[in-house]
Amino acid sequence: MTPPERAQTQTARRSAQTATLAEIAREAGVSAPTVSKVLNGRADVAPATRNRVEELLRAHGYRRRRAESTRSPLVDLVFHEMESAWALEVIRGVENVARDAGLSVVLSESAGRLTPGRTWADQVAARRPHGVILVLSELDESQRALLTSRSIPFVVMDPAGDPGSDVPSIGATNWQGGLAATRHLVDLGHRRIGAISGPSRMMCSRARIDGYRAALETAGVPVDPALIRNGDFHHESGYRLGLELLRQPDRPTAVFAGNDLQALGLYEAARELGLRVPEDLSVVGFDDLPVARWVGPPLTTVRQPLTEMAEAAARLVLELGRGDEATPAATRVELATSLVVRSSTAAPAGA
Amino acid sequence: MTPPERAQTQTARRSAQTATLAEIAREAGVSAPTVSKVLNGRADVAPATRNRVEELLRAHGYRRRRAESTRSPLVDLVFHEMESAWALEVIRGVENVARDAGLSVVLSESAGRLTPGRTWADQVAARRPHGVILVLSELDESQRALLTSRSIPFVVMDPAGDPGSDVPSIGATNWQGGLAATRHLVDLGHRRIGAISGPSRMMCSRARIDGYRAALETAGVPVDPALIRNGDFHHESGYRLGLELLRQPDRPTAVFAGNDLQALGLYEAARELGLRVPEDLSVVGFDDLPVARWVGPPLTTVRQPLTEMAEAAARLVLELGRGDEATPAATRVELATSLVVRSSTAAPAGA
């Protein structure tokens, strides 16, 4: 959707929020039960009819009256990718809140695409969950419209991009985390401090690296672009970019990794080059997955309260579902990160 | 349920499998729609009535006619506990099969109890999934009866106990895995080989330890009970029991751990005692989680094809749902384990 279109739709919403199901039906030239079928995600409606109805629902900003009794006791949880132990912490948080509320969790993976498929949105409309929690995943405009017209609230956890100011979201203080990690290294006496980031299209990666820069600049340490590498959040990326950084003639004595898995990749690169952690190289991770305590040496890392963030997201989406407003005022909550110092960081040799 | 009761129920099933919903209603003294409400897990039936109907359904071995159209496009996945990265491999496998079949996955955790709660069974009956996959989790007799009467098939993955010969299940060749791991250590020249097992109530742990014994006995190495420790499948257990084993005067030169997390705990115990892996201590794990490749040194382990097992379980439960028989002949499939040799095993010092 281009910007002019978006503006137009928003105007339509403001002017006609009270369109009834019968009015939508009349305008579409179909019966009210047909509109109802579309809203319920039933398969027995011709695609053309369905598209026409969906467009009118969207144009009129139609919102189904909330009827608690017609909802299924389900909450939808959608991952961009369910790759690492990271996902498990999130699932656990959502499970905790759902169980207390007597709800079950439906899990989907958008399989590497940032936006779940069209089929997914139809399935959600058909099963009428209490709400949808998206993890590092986004909805396109038509999916948002589809959920809004069914009064199915949604919350984004730790947005990959910029979720828009009107999307409720739960994040962590990524910038503060990057700042704390890098200050810790500066305080130990490091001056050649490298950084391996996550994907630059993800806001959380950018915020962490910006925190890293801020720590260096406020300490009067020049930022050297040769010491910053962009990768993704996988082990392999930490290994490969770690080798690049550590093979430089004036190699860094410390590296701030984008997450714990990258930090483990960096461990492997250091082993391969005969560098000891922390004697020859200090490493800081991000996330504090269980494995951070288990590796040798135990990893200094920035704790991101993933389970608590997921709990907060689940509570928020259930609150939105109970509220009087189908789409509440913008809500953005950031939970605090904190530095956990273990054994992978030390003063640089000769300091 | 005691054995005589079980026999009685089975007789009743054989003799009266054709009881109709109307006959059940008559015998219970309620209307047919009331029986239908019970079958659909509706809340608006008095508990006493509901129990009476459930008992009759069970006594008559009633099985709902399978009507594809009344099923929700869901598959239920129930974990005993969703503790480790192990769970993620399983979720991924079930997701793969469900996605291809156009189904979504509902996740539950029996929160450390081996049997999911009563509420869970009611929720499953109400949401009518295509099937239920239980992971290291069991159903009690009444839960099995409840699913059977609704024609909701179920499959147990990697049973914790003895699921009964009439429960379809997918496992791995745990005994062969224990054998291969221990033979590898014997072949390297080790004679003092310790073992840390998982919980002895879990058949998979027992099978692994029996494989370990078989390897020692067939190699003419005496089994020393002082070298075998029973724990659970957590990191902490490997650490604590590892310290016990390694502090013995005649300590083992190699240890077969019950799983990868225990092996990482063992790494930590060895580090604490100043023992190097593999120079002073060889370690073999079980599972081959992603982290096994990432730790230092990379872990020699028995690969259990968790994702493939979960895929097999999901395919089996969908097949059962499509089949003509609501409860098919007993099915037990074991997928092969395989030894993956990395860098945590070597010949003992002085060998």
C-alpha cells in the first residue's frame, strides 16, 4: 500500500466506523449471512465475493462486535523463525499466561518470511483466537485489516523493523544493553573493541550497535568501522565474521557479539586461531540463553528478559481483547536489559 | 485401573461397539443432544450428567463417526516439559508436517506431570483436532477413553514409560545408541568408563544404560556399579554427578552421559577439577542438539533424529485419522540413532 492509499483508508475509517454488517452486505450486493461467512473464514464463499466484502470491511473500518462467547480459547503465537533456544523462552512465557487464562497456544512459523502467509490470516480468522502475538514478525496492511475487522487484537514482540506507532509492541532496551556491554569492556581497559551485529534491517540490531558506538564515543575511544561487521543471528555468522575480525593485523582484544549464538561462533573462531577467552580475547553476548552459563568459559552477556517479555506481550493482547477499544492507543513497552558478568571478559593482556 | 477392570472394559468394547448415540442417551436418561454436548466438550452440562455419559461412552466403547468436516484444522502437541532445545527440534518436525497438511499446531505442556490435566482433555475434546501427539507424556485410562470416543487419534513420541502395546508410538533405537557410544570408548582403549543416566522411570534412559552394559560385557570389561549414576536430563545433574564420578580415587577416564545437556554439565565438572576434555576425560553425549557442535571441544554424541521422529509421529497420527479403524493395530516405530564422532573423545592418557 502506497502512502496516499494509506491516508485515504484512514480517512474512511474515521468517517464511517459505524457501518453495520447489513450495510456492508447491501453495498457488496450479497446477503448478511454471506458477510458473516467471510468474517468467520468459511471456505464456501466465492473468492471474488470474498475479496469484495473484505475490501468494504476495510474501507468502512468495520469492527465486529466483541462477543466473548464466540471466541475460541486460543491465543496465536507467530514466529519469524523458530530457530534457537530463544524461541523456547518466548513460548514458555506465552504458555504461562495462556495457561492461567485457560487458553491454549497455537504456534505458527512464517518460515523465514517476515510476514506470515495469506493462508495463515484466513486460518486465524476462522479459529477466532483471543489474540495474536507476533515475534520478530510483521503483518501487512491487509492482514492487519482482516484481524481488526474481526476484533482480534495483536501485539508485536521485539519488532524486527518499525512496527508503526499504532501497533502495540513489547521490546527490550537494546540500546542500553549495547551501551552496558561496551562500557564494561572499556572499563576493563579495552580500546580495540569489535562488534558483530545482527541483520541491519532489524531495529534491535541497530539499537545494540548504536549503544556500542555511544559507549565508545562517550569514553573518547574512536569508532573504527573496520571493527564492525554485519551478520545474522546465527552461530555460523559469529564464526565467520569472528575469523575476519581476528585475522586483522591489529585485531580487536574484545568483541561485542549480536547475540549468544554469535558469541559461541566467536568462541569457535578464537579456538581455531589459538586465542584463549578471556586471556587473549574478551567476548560479550546478548540474550542470556541457558547455554551462556554452560559453555566454557561461561559467557558474559546482556540479559534480555525473553520469558518476561513474552508474558507481557500475552497479558497485553488479552487486555486489548477485554478492553472497550478494539484498537487502543499506541502502546510500546520496553523491558530492561542487564549485564551479566561471567568469565569470558577480562582486562586485555598487557593492560 | 486394575487389570480385572481393564479386561472387563475391553470385553464391553468388543461386545457392544455398535452402541449408537441414541442408545447411550436412553441408558443415561438424557436426550441425544445432551450426549452430543458432552462429546463436543460443551460447558453447559451438569457435572454429574457429564460423568454418567462419559462412563457409558467408555463402557460401550462408543466411537464417534468420523466426519472430516467437523474437525478443526489443528493438531495437538503435548510436552511433558518444554525445557531444552530438544523440544524445539520436536516442534519443528510437527510444524513441518502440519503446515504441509494445512493444519496449525496447538502446544500444551503438562508442566512436569507425566499426564496432562483433566482440563486439557476437555479442551481437546472441545476443539476437535485431527490428532494428538504426546511427547514423553502419557494419557490415563479416562483420557484415552475420552479421545477414543471422539475418534481423535493419538500417538506417543519417545515414551517415558511403557505406553502399552495398543498405543501407537515413535521412538529411537536407544539401546543401540548406548551400545555404539560405549563401544566407541572401548575401542579407543578405555576400561574405566562411567555412565550418567536419565531418570530410571523413563524407558529411554534404561535402554541407553542397558546398551552401555552390553558393550562392556561383550568386550569383557567388568561393569562397576560405582561408575553408574542415576540423574535427570538436566545440565545440573551432569555437573553434580560428574563431580561425584570424577572425585573418586580410581576415577573413570571416559563417561557416557544420558544426553547432551548432562554432557555439558560434565564439561563444567571437568573444568572445575582441572581435567581437560578429551586429554584427561572422554565424554559422549546423546541427542546431537545444535549446541553439541558449538561447545569446546565439539561433543561426540549419539544422534537421535528428533525432527524426523516428530515428523513420523505427526504423519502417523494424521494417517490414523484418515484410516477406517479408529484404533488401529499396535504400531511401534523406532528410528535409528547414529554415533557422531567429534573432538570430545580420545584414547586415554598412557594408552
